[in-house]
Amino acid sequence: MAIISDDDNKQIKIKNEDTTSSQTTYDMSFENNIRPKKFEEYVGQSALKSTLKISIEAAKRRELPLDHILFYGPPGLGKTTLASVIANEMNTNIKITSAPALERPRDIIGLLMSLKAGDILFIDEIHRLNKISEEILYPAMEDFSLDMTTGKSQTLKSIRIPLPKFTLIGATTKAGALSGPLRDRFGIIHRLEFYTDDELTSVIKRTAQILEIDIKEEGAKAIAKRSRGTPRIANRLVKRVRDFAIVKSDGIIDENTANKALDILQIDKFGLDNTDRSLLNLIAEKYNGGPVGIETIATALGEDVKTIEDVYEPYLVQKGFIQRTPRGRKLTPFACKCFNIKNINDLQQTFEF
Ligand SMILES: Nc1ncnc2c1ncn2[C@@H]1O[C@H](COP(=O)(O)OP(=O)(O)OP(=O)(O)O)[C@@H](O)[C@H]1O
Ligand SMILES: [Mg+2]
């Protein structure tokens, strides 16, 4: 995948272009190496994959582009990856950008006008699109056209420019933050789920194979268990554990090496790191189990609200450790049991352990 910049230096990645770029960093090439390219390499999300395969097959038979698609779910679950898998399966080009890069009307107009029939336009963080850009997108998505005005006050004329038929794939960690009219223009809307330990074990084995890391089944399982249901974290941990195995052992990742390395990285058996544990402790110790507002939690932890909401909270909620209530976040009795929290009077009165 070549990476080019548009005239304002905002990065747009274009697949299948015959260009190379010196901007390609090590991390990007690592990402590209391990990023699945086809459905059969894309682990898990089976319900979503089945639906997409049918839509792709139907679009191919009808010789039309796919309906616009919206993916939502926590970071690192494979939204961007899936968009490029779809482009590969459709055998089309994909242009990848992110809503904050589409600040001015001409950013999005330029991008739309550069599309060719059948292209996929991927907009990450689509909930952050500003109102003007969003309104430019409406007719583009619905009628494949751009509505523009030319001239000044008295001579103001509105013109309609046709666009080639394309597919917009939007991704967001916050489906709720998307405006109704924008959400309604997507024909396919899907939530990505956290991965099971077995699925993450497959992701880890695949990554290890690509990176030529010697890993045992039990070693992969041990890493999977602590990867908080997220392939991006699983891939990151494989690299960290590999470093540990090289320095402290024979370079082979078995169960013992994996567990030792993960203990040193302070990732516990639930996959929680220091920030997760501080968050739970804060609610338990300072707020008597909650409820406590997200702003208070963020300030106390020195994190921003968005990071707590997008990165930490979804997994803690999914694991059943915290509960979102209208009055704030609350520890669950399950969390108290798992972390042996005994001094929360309110919770102990309500629930028996
Ligand atoms: N289903 C999968 N199978 C194998 N690897 C995957 C899968 N999903 C994601 N990955 C790996 O995890 C990494 C993160 O995926 P990706 O960047 O697509 O996540 P994302 O949902 O777009 O995250 P963000 O919300 O932060 O943009 C990728 O490098 C990819 O290799
Ligand atoms: Mg992404």
C-alpha cells in the first residue's frame, strides 16, 4: 500500500497505486505486514463477515458498488482492516482518511471529486466530521452528486455536479455521537465485537508466523487471555513478550515465558493494566463504589474523558467490572468479588457475596 499526501500534507493512503513513499515508517510497514488482506485471514467477527460476503457477492453480480457501510466499536478491533479487506475482495481502490483531516469544505470536495467509479472512501472517526462537511456528504452518499453554489449574492447559482458511484465506509468508536441524518444514509451498519480468547490465539499465531517468532500454542493462549479481547493489543503484546523471550530465555515463547513477561508488564490475568486498576481502585476507595461522573474519574487519573470512554471503559463494562448509570460509573459486585474489595458498605448491603 502506497502512502501519499494531499496538497495540505494530510495523509491519504491509496491502495493499488504504483508509488512508493519515504514517509513509510517502520510502524506502518509492521502494521501493513500483519494486517489481514482477505476474509480468510481476518479472524472472528463471523456474523459480520457472512453479511459482508453476501453484500459483496450481490454487488459484484449487479455490477454496482456496495452500499455505504458504517463500522463502530472500541479501538483496535479491526475496523480499518476490514475496510481494506472489503476493497481487496471487491478488487477496488480505497482512499483512507480521517474526519479531522477534512476540516474545510474543499478538503472533502477535493476527495470526492478524485474518486473513480467503484472506489471505496474510508473515513475514520466519522463522528468528528463538522456540520458543513457532513452536509456536503449527504447528496454525495444519496445521489452521487455534489451540490455547489457559484457566483456572488445576486448572481448566486446552485449547480449539481455528478460524482462516480462509490462506497463510503465510515468507522467510529462512538456510534451515538453520529448525527441521525448521517447514520441513516448508511445501508449497512455493524458493531465489531471483542474477540474470544480462541480467536485472539489465532491472531497471535498468525502474527508470530509473519514475524518469524517461535511461539508455542500455550504461549499464544497465555498472551490471548491478557489481550483484553483486542487484536491490536494482542499484536503489541506478542512483540513485547518476544523481546523478553530473547533477552531472558531462549527466544521461544511458551506459557511460562509469556506469563512471566506479562507479569513484568503488569498486565493481570483479566488483561487489565495499571490505568484500569487505578480506575477501579479510585471508584472503590474514593467514591465508595460509585456512582461517580466520568469527568471526575478522568481528572483524578490525569487522562482525558475520551480516552477513558473509548479505550478503558468498554472493556471494563464488557467484563462486567463497571456499570454505566445515569448518575455515573459504578463498580459491580462482580468486580468486588474478583478484586477482593470488601469495604464498600453500599454494595455489601445490596449484594451478598
Ligand atoms: N480480525 C482480525 N484478524 C487479524 N488481525 C486483526 C483483526 N482485526 C484487527 N487485526 C489487527 O489489529 C490491528 C488493529 O486493527 P485496526 O487498525 O483495523 O483497528 P481499528 O478498529 O481500525 O482501530 P481504531 O478504532 O483505533 O482505528 C491491525 O494491525 C490488524 O493487523
Ligand atoms: Mg482504524
